[in-house]
Amino acid sequence: MKRVVESHLRVRYAETDAQGVVYYANYLVWFEVARVNYLRALGFDFRSLEQQITVVIAEANCRYLAPARFDDEIAVRAWVEEVRRTSLVFAYAVYNRASGQLLTEGSTVLVFVTLGAQPRPIEIPTALRQALLAEPADGECEEPVVVCKS
Amino acid sequence: MKRVVESHLRVRYAETDAQGVVYYANYLVWFEVARVNYLRALGFDFRSLEQQITVVIAEANCRYLAPARFDDEIAVRAWVEEVRRTSLVFAYAVYNRASGQLLTEGSTVLVFVTLGAQPRPIEIPTALRQALLAEPADGECEEPVVVCKS
Amino acid sequence: MKRVVESHLRVRYAETDAQGVVYYANYLVWFEVARVNYLRALGFDFRSLEQQITVVIAEANCRYLAPARFDDEIAVRAWVEEVRRTSLVFAYAVYNRASGQLLTEGSTVLVFVTLGAQPRPIEIPTALRQALLAEPADGECEEPVVVCKS
Amino acid sequence: MKRVVESHLRVRYAETDAQGVVYYANYLVWFEVARVNYLRALGFDFRSLEQQITVVIAEANCRYLAPARFDDEIAVRAWVEEVRRTSLVFAYAVYNRASGQLLTEGSTVLVFVTLGAQPRPIEIPTALRQALLAEPADGECEEPVVVCKS
């Protein structure tokens, strides 16, 4: 039973392109918004992390199924697919909230690394690992946690 | 007594730059978000407009007073400074919601134009003009209207 | 023997993020620049295409090996990995021009579709297919074609 | 007689919006590209500056006269309008290279500040001030210096 965090946003004009739809790179921006909201919902303060170690993206993948348009209301669901020693795999699904249609699916691999000129992979901080692996509370995952503001 | 619409958003990592602060062009994106929310709060459907006539930006100005950083919660206040025959002047003030600090101030001039290869300025649609000029209802403007999702 | 087109660009401040490196979504923008240059180098006028049929991205993938920083001079190599009936697979490799280091690798799937409200996949235009499949001229591929301006 | 540095770029698909033209905030990105090229043409290494002091934008203004479209070849001319004690005023003019049409005009105010949590304005570094104020060499300004790659 997985924990899913859902972020709501509305398509900005800035995010559209000359085809009248959201430009393909911008879904990776939404994935980032969803990922940050996921970690925050877990009680994780992203800014405190940044002082000691940091995370980098090692891989990003996205499949585009249907377009989003200006002013559409969007839901981005994020969950953790895999917890490894020094990295996490996040998965995402982007929906049009009015129609319920699935628009894109994707994943990213996040690696925890040391700060500095020569970053090296480092173990996921213990508190975060425990929070990620903790069994969701009863009923917590029947519906995604919704994070309104992005 | 002016109508002020306040939009709330959170700084995305994508919006920061190598100085660790929000890149200066991104405030114009936030202005657009605030402007669209303002017009929506007035009962204006931006997408219906786009079918007949359209709006273009003729001018944008921004003064930068203090930086915003990743994950900061931001309020963007928007109001109409001036209603002309074929154009509108919007003004904006961007705040850090935690500290209340004013971060940037700006304005944009929007011109209503005909669609097509040779756009010409055209009068602001009557319904919109009336809505823009209508006296706000009693108490409506004591506090800004808050539009949570952007 | 494949045809490789190399595009040169310099990292913009706008493309960096608070980690001081290029934000991960921006590599997909560079892929687009490289893809457009590839097709132009093949004699393909992207704007003429857009009038009849259009292309959409069905999939994008990126692996991040090393960061790029503000003002770095970058080479993006693009080539066609596979020509299918209605789609093309492009592959990309991004290098730091000063060090020669490989920074990211990626691929995108482009699908040719009809214009209109219900886009359907359509065969790759014959002239383009022939150009894509034509054996590169002698010596053409010993070095990538370099497209300076992006 | 002023020194003008001209940067050439091509409109990226990512820079367009649903109106089929370049999104208004992106001109500020091009201003940054032009400004960095201007300073580099003056022999100024932007990256070395960043280690000691830094520059922030205090103000940005843009007037939009005509749109740019995908794949258009663009020239951005930049020059210094005013050299103050701790700040510089840059001006910009953006042209369509094929038609010669002026598309946008703008300006930004750059302030030199100390690094750290409480940045304070600081005098423009002497070497840079001298380079900015030096009389252009004979013939240098008859035509803008052209910086191809951006």
C-alpha cells in the first residue's frame, strides 16, 4: 500500500508553447513540485537538507499521452517506487482534474550526494529513510494526500 | 477603493538561479498568474476571450527590492491601475508571506487586439469594461480576495 | 554510419538553479534545439511542416552524468536512432566543450500527427523519410556537422 | 559614440507560448544573454566576479512592439546607457534579423553588491569601470560587435 501525494496546479500561460499545449520540458518542473510536496508531506524539510547534503537528479523519464492547455486544472500524483541505499525512485502521474484523463507518466531517480566540488553518493539520511519506509497509517492511503498550493 | 486579488504560490526550484534566488524574469510569470486570477475573480473567462479577440502585452516593468528563495511562500497582489479604451494597466506587488516583506513591484500594459496576421487594437469588451469599472461591493475590498491555487 | 549534427550553445543564467547548475528540465530544451538544428541541416523546414501536419513528443528520457554551469560552452549532438512508420527516435549527447566531458545523454520519441482537435498518427512525410534514410555522403559523418547558432 | 554588442540567437520552441509568439518574460532572458556577451566582449570574466562580489538586478523594463516567432533569427543589441557609482543601466533593442524590424526595447539596472546574507551596494570594480568608460577604439563602434553564439 503506497503513500500517494497529490499536488494541484493550474497551467500557466508561460508553460504553453506555439502548439497551444504545455511544452514537454515543463512536466519535469511539475514533477519537481510534486516531489517537493511529497517530501514535505512526509515531514521532511527540504531546506534543512540542503545545508548538509544535497540531492541530484540522475535520471528523468516522461511519457506523454495527452496534452494540457492553458488554465487547465492539473493534479500531479507522486509516490516513491523504490528506496535504495543512496537513491530514491519517484514516480508521477499527471491528470486533467476536470476530465480525469491521464496526461503524462514519468519517473525520476534522485541521488543523495555530499556537498562540495566532488559530490559523492551518500546514504539517504536515516530519519528520511524511516519515514519513507514506514507503513502508512490506517486509511492514510485510501485517497491521495492533497497538497493544494504549489 | 480598489479591488485587489491576491494569488498564493510557492517558489519552485525551477524558478531559482545560481545566486540561490528567483531569476528576475520569473516575476513576470507570476504577474501573469496574478493577472489571470484577477480576471477570473471578476467572472471573466480568459479562454472564451481568446476565441474572438486576444490580449497582448505592450509593456512590462519590475522593480526588485528583495529576493525570494526556493520553497518560500509568496503572495502576489494584482489590481487594475487604469482602464483605457483599448488597454489596461495592471499593477502588482509581490510579498514573502512569512515575513510580510515586499519583494518586487511591477506593472504591465495589456492591449486588446483583433486576431489574425495584422492585429489591431480593439475596444475592451463591454462586459469586461463594466466589470472592471464596477464599484466593488461593500466590504469586498477591505481585504484582498485570495486565490489559493495558481 | 550515422549522421550527427552538433549544436553549440552557452549556458544562460536563466538555465541555472539554486544548486549553481543547469536545472534538469532545461536539457530537454537543449534537446529540442539540437533536434530542430538536425532537421534543418537535413534541408527540412520545420515551419512549413507545421502548416500541414505536426509533431508531438511521445516520450523523453534523460540521464544526468555531470553538471553544466553558467557560461559553460556546450555541444549537443543529435542523431536519429530509429525511423518508424509514424515516429522517429532521436538520441542526444551533451558535452562540455572545454573539457570534452559527457554531461547528459537522452532520447525523445517524435510522432507525426494530423492537425486538429483529434490528432491521429500519420506517416512521416516521404521527402523527410527519404532524407532521413539516405546514406550520408562520403566523409559527411567523419565529423559531426556543426551548427553554431542556436 | 557608444559601444554596442550584438548577440544572435534563434527562437526556441520552448520560448513560444499558446499565441504562437515568444512569451513576454523571455525577452528578459535574452537581455541577460546580451548583457553577459557585452561584458565578455569588454574583456570581463563574469565568473571571476561572482567569487568576490556579485550583481543583482534592481529594475527591468520592456516595451513590446512586434512579436517574434519560433525559429526566427534574432539580434539583441546591448549597450551601457549610464555608469553610476554602484550600478549600471543597460539598454537593449531586439530585432528580427530577416526583416530588420525592431521587436522590443528594454533596460535593466544592475547593482554591484557584496556577497553574503546582507548584500550592500558596493562600487563598481575599478577595472570594469575603466573598461566601461574607455573611449571605444577608432572604428570599433561603426558597427556593433557581433557575438554569434549565445
